[in-house]
Amino acid sequence: MDENCNSLDCALPEIGYLVASILFIMGLKKLGHPRTAPTGNLYGAMGMLVAVVVTIAQMDFGETNNFILIISGLAIGGFIGYLMAVRVQMTGMPEMVALFNGFGGAASALVAASEVFRRINENDLPEGLELYVAWTAIGLSALVGWVTLTGSLLAMMKLKGGVEIFGTWYRTPTWGPEWLNYIKGLVLISIVGLLYMTIEESGNQDYVIAIIALSSILGILFVLPIGGADMPVVVSLLNSLSGIAAAFTGFIIGNNVLIIAGSMVGAAGLILTNIMCKAMNRQLIDVLFKSFGGSDKEQVTRTKVGSDPEEVAMVCDGISKCIIIPGYGMAVSQCQHQVREFADILEANGCEVKYGIHPVAGRMPGHMNVLLAEASVPYEKLIEMDDINSEMGECDVAIVVGANDTVNPAARSGEGPLAGMPIIDADKARVVVMVKRSLSVGYAGVDNDLFYEDKTMMLFGDGKQMMTELVSSLKDL
Amino acid sequence: MELITLIGAITVFILAIFLGFELITKVPATLHTPLMSGANAISGITIVGALIFSETDFNGGNPGVAAWLAFFALILATINVIGGFAVTNRMLNMIAGKRGGK
């Protein structure tokens, strides 16, 4: 752009970016309220459209084929992205968000890499202040971007519980040794050192490649020791990082809309991460640097006789209040529709049914809400932990579907990996029914006393099958 | 780049961070996943950078490493943007009680 241009034509792109920024801000704001959230998403998408159109409109394609190239890039990405978004199952949503997140981070990192390689190859090295700004931004964007990519990919695998390589299933580890933190520290220091070296020797691309390699390793080391129960926190933090990477990219190309959208997402992601940590009564630092559960899982020695669906159906007959507490097991077995059917029958018999949602139930905040919404459970029936706990005492039957740690009374004891985590007081209900595959420990690796209480009935088996049988038993009564 | 431009950019950066902190303070748990997903789609704004470099680096019709990196970035950013908004929309439709997807 001409430096001394004051006409409206020159300012038009900047005005377009301003409009996009405003749309992003309003969109993000609206996304935080249930009623306005769909509008918020639309605003965000519109902002993106404005930004893309403005960017393309500024380009002078002349005789080149660049227009076709750019359109084909957009078409390929758009097609893949749309297909993935439409085909993903609701259970796979956390993995999908983690993956998209990684792509976003990678895109920022690649833009940075592209700029540094172009400048080195064309010997178009900046000088003075511009050198410092450009190279620092490129380095930081590469650091954050690559960490986001490899971290997100690993987080995605950890959410699945493992990875398949040549037909063999490898479980991802859920813990790491303490000394790993020192290695992470060393790697980070090396990257900062390399960043300084790139500025000192701005024409040497080896340093840049080293930053990329070390950042990729750092992302893996960072996520590797974190337990599966903490994955939501990590995905949220990586979401924040991908925003920061975009903001640094904004410094590279000198564009405000990237800086605004990126840093806003970075800050918002941090808030969300904090909300999740609070829900688990854990400090972010502990989550990131102290290994949790996994390594020394308690061996389950006690036994408990399982109940059958008919028995449970009889107990549920004629009750006046039932609270359903879903967990990740419900997501895995996809039994939200059966759960709702069960609730419908109870309600038809005059029973009050509510759902107690633990903030970290599932593998992502709000995971349960999305699943239950898919089964058309009204929003008002989903009650958050603090509110449902006050009603637990008057509850006749609490049905725990595929949850374990979030109802484990061991959390109140103040000892062990679960210490201090707020739980749903399922044990205060008169009867507790637990739909679960076995007595095995949850992610935190702690045995659950609730299983062995006299008032607890265990329904051993797959959630979907058990809930289906429970529904038909109820109908037969 | 002039120092004044840099300070301007840093000002925008810091103010936007504060804005982000203020924008979402109280969010019901239902919206945590869609919010994360929507925010993630917005962070795909890096698509602008990918577009600009895809265009400039391919100029002359003799693309080097830089051009292909930018083009790959463009594809990834577009997946992030389109996929992110589409998936958020799907989740929000479900929460609103409409039937969306399978």
C-alpha cells in the first residue's frame, strides 16, 4: 500500500478488517450465552468471510494463475473441513476440536516458516528494528504453532486412549517421570537461545529448522505426561495457544485483524482453561507439571455382586425423584437416546427426572450437555454440580451412567490423586445404580467405595445394552 | 517498520487480550465445548496470512519452498475455519433442540 495514500480506496481494506474484527468480538461475546450462541457463531463466520474477501480483493493477479491456485486451496481445505465436521460423531467431538486446533496452529507456524524461507532464499533480509520484530514474531509463531500442532495431535490420541500403528493398538501413556519437566525446561531454553541466534545470524536457515524441530518435540513432551482426565484442560490451553500463534502471525504480516482475533482467542481460551481447573479444584501448574494418576493404579481386590435390569426396574417403579449422572461411558456407548427413553418412562409415571452434570464429566467441558441435547433432553433439566448436590438428599434413585471419578467419595477424604476435586454426591441418594462395565478404576486410578455400599446396585455391561434392557424391563412392569 | 507502527501493534495486542478476558467470564457449562470450538475457528484468521503469502510467493510462476509452505498453510487454515464453524453450528443446533446431524 502507498504510504501517503489518504483516499478512501486505500483505506477500504483496513475498514474491511475493522468490520471483521468487530464481528469477531461480537461473535465471541454472543457465543457465551445460550440464546445468542448460534448468532455468535454466524457473526464469527461472517467476520471470517469479510476478512478473506477483503484480502483476496486487494490482490492484483495480472497474468498469473494465482487466482485459480488460491481458490483451489480454499476449495480443498473447505471441502475437507466441511466433510470432517459433518461426518464426525458426537463422541468424537473433543478429538475433532483438538485436531482442528492443531491445524490452526500448524497454519500459523507454516506462514511463519514460509516468510522466513522466502526472505532467506531471496536474500531479502530485514534490518534494524524490522529484523528484530519480524524474526522474533516468526520465531514465536513457529514455537507456539508447532507446539500446538504436535501437542494437539498427541492430545487427540490420548482422548482416544491410544493409537493404531500397522494394525497394532498402542495405549498412550498417562503419566511421566518428574525429570521430564527439567528436559522440557531445557528444550524451551534452547529454543529461546536459537531465537536469539536467528536474529544474530538472520541469513542462516538452520537455526529456523532447529526451532521447528525442537518446538515439535516440546509439544509432545508437554502433553505426554498429562493424564487423560486432564485432557480437556490441555485441549483448552492449546486452543488458547493457537490463538496466540495467529496473533504473532499478525505481527509478521502487520495485520491488526490477526492480532485482535488471535490474542482475543488466546485470552478467552485461558479463561476457559481456568474455569475447568477450578471445576476440578486443581491448579493449572499442577495439571501441567505434576503427573496425575495412571502409574500406580490401585488394584481392585474387593468384589460386588452385580444386579440385573429387572431388579433395577423394580426399584425405579413408583419413585418420585430420579437423578441421572452421565459420564464418559455414556459417550462411548452412545446410549444418550436410551437414557432419555428411560427418563421419559419415569416421567410418564409421575417421577421427576433431572440430570446432574459434573463440570468435567466426559472428555471436554459441556461434553455431556452436547450429547444429551442430541437426544433432545430439554436444557432446563441439565443441572450443574453445585445445584444438583443440594437436591441429592431427596433423590430416590441416582443413576450413574458410565461415570466413576466424578462421583467417587474418596475425593472428600483429602488424600490421593482425587483429593479435593468436587464431586456429585451420588452417595446421598437413597439408592445408587451404577451402569458400568466392571469395577475397574477410573482415570484417576482410585478405587471407588461407592461401588461396595449396600445401597449401590451395579449394572455391569455396556451402557447402551444395559439402558435398553432397563427400558424394556420398565415397560414390562 | 517504524517504531510507532510496532507500538501501535503491541497496543492492539494487549488491549485485545484484556478484551478477551472480559468477553467471557460467566459461561454455562453447556456452552463450553461450542465456545472452545467457535473460538478455535476464529483463531483460523491466520488464513489471511496464508492467503497473502500464497499469492506473493507464487508470483513469477516459479514456486519455491516458501510458496508451497504457504499453500499448505492455506489448506490447513481453511480446514480449521470451515470445519470449526460447521462443527460449532452442529453442536449449537443440537443444544437448541433442533435435529442436526446423526
